[in-house]
Amino acid sequence: MLDGHDGVGQVIAARAAEEAIRRAKTHGIGAVAVRNSIISATAAYYTRMAPAQGCIALMTTNASPAMAPWGGRVKTVGNNPWSVAGAAGRHPPMVLDIANTVVARGKIYLARQKGLRSPRAGRSTRRGAPTTDPAAALAGIILPMAEHKGYAISVMLDVLSGVLTGSQFASGVTGPYQAERRSGCGHLMIALDIARFLPLPDFAARMERLITELKSVLSPRASWRCSIPASSKAATRHAIVGRG
């Protein structure tokens, strides 16, 4: 258990990742629960610390309310991001990093800041009507991805990140745009030492076979190509690092 004491979320989450990985290398699995943190930004930053250490990492976090319970119209549940990352042999690490709403709330804040309208999909007013007004969308509800499934995933991630850790949950969590209030954000970081399950060369070979099979599937259009989680971001990162 790690108590963040309302410190910097990025520092707290990185410390949790380091400790989970250290314990995984000792015991095969490491789990660190975090309470009294604040938003830690991109969850993949922390899970990506694991592949280089021969581990797979899972991170969950909760967030301030963005969506309503399925069937309701009062926002109560956060978009509660989560990430999984693992090495992929000769390929860049395979990484999942998603929130559970149709659209990221940060993109709506950006549209409001720039004075732009935002697409209707995934946004509704307090009365449940679709809207292109970013301010109305932020005051209203952001819809869960995959309808009731995205809502259910968010609730269970709140169980792991908030209820289990002793931190805040549901409407008790405050976002970074409400600086006058304590955040109450919680995280859960889990790391698995791959070598306790399979020899590392075997795991790498199996991951390469998986990626080869995924990429071998024909696309419906000649201009498309099948991708794997985080492959486009890995290419962008490689290009940026290459330019210094």
C-alpha cells in the first residue's frame, strides 16, 4: 500500500510501478495499491516500465465523474483509464492504454479552449440530448464505449482503483480542473515476472507469432493495414527519437 498524501500523481504512479516490478522480480508477482493520489496522466508511461525488466504490467486508475450509470443521466462514474504492457520479442512492446468513454474528456476541453464545436458522438447535455457544444458536453454526460459494457468496465476499475485501495471512488473523485478540492484518486499497479510462467525466449517467440498472425490478415482496402495495440504510437515515438 502506498499513500500519496495528495502529492504529484506522476511521481506517485512511477514509484508504484517501480515497487510492483521490484516485488515481481522477487516473488513472481507484485501488486501496489495507491490511495490519495491525483491524476497520473498517460497510464502507458508506467506500464511501459515493465517490459524492459522482463515483466508484464497492468495499471488501473479512477477519475472524476464523466458518465452516468447505465440507464441514468447523472454523471457518477469516471472514465477510469487502464493500461497493459508487455514485451513483444523483436517488435516494440505491445501496449493497451484506454479510457472507457467514447471520446477522451481532454479533447472536449481542448475544443472549448479553442472555441470549436465538437462532434455529437459520445456527448450529451444534462438532459441527455446530443450536443456539439463542448461546454454543454462537459456539464453533461460523456457516453461509455461499447454502451453498457464500457460502463461496467469502468465500475469494476473503480472497485480496483478506489474501493479496494481505500481512496475515493465514484462521485468522490475530483479532477485536475477542480484544483480547490482534494483529488482522492487511486491506482492499482500489478506486475508479473514473465520468467515465472515461461522462459523469456519462448514468450518472445510466442508474441512474435501472435503479431505475425494478426498482421497477415487481409484488409478490406488496399490502403489499410492491420495493426496491433500501440503499433502506430511506437512508430511515431521512433521517428521523434530519431530526430533527436
